[in-house]
Amino acid sequence: MSAAKHILFVEDESDFREGLSTLLELKGFRVGWASNGRQGLDYLRQGERPDLILLDLKLPDMDGWQFRREQQHDPTPGPHPGRRGLGHEGRGPECRRPEGGRLPGEAGRVR
């Protein structure tokens, strides 16, 4: 039997974080969480290696793009975040992509 897939969920809204974490755990995933970007980066630096990061774009201490830039410059390896912008329709300035358009590992256009 294979080990449960591990997800890091970085989200500051506790009700949403707890609800989705519970649902994911019921589906058999192991879920770690952080309520802001610094906690998420610290989680990765402690040696945790999630298979997927679910990352809120609008965190209280940094946005999702800053999290990704800091993660890329950190010598501690980690996965690429999954789809960004949970809870958003992908419209408006809070969901715009950084210059250059795509993140590593991302194919095609994100809608």
C-alpha cells in the first residue's frame, strides 16, 4: 500500500482552510497547513516535502507570487504550488500573473 499523498495548504481564512483540509483528509490525503506565507516557507524548511502546495494568492504577509519567488531562491527543495487563486474567478489585479506569464512546470494558458 502506498503512502498518502501529502498536501501543504497555505491559507489565512481559517474556516475555509479547516473545511477543505477535513475534506482532503477524508479523501485520504495527508494535509499540512500554514496560515501565512512565512509559516508555509518554514514548513518546507523543516524538511517536509509535500507532493502539492495549495497556495492562496492574497496572504496577510506576502502574496502568492512573493511566496513562489522566495521558495525558488531557497536552497531547500520543494514542489511547485498547484493552481493559484482559490476562491477567485481569475479576474482582476489580485489574480494577474507576474511578468513572464507562466510558472515552471505550467503548460499552456491558465484560464
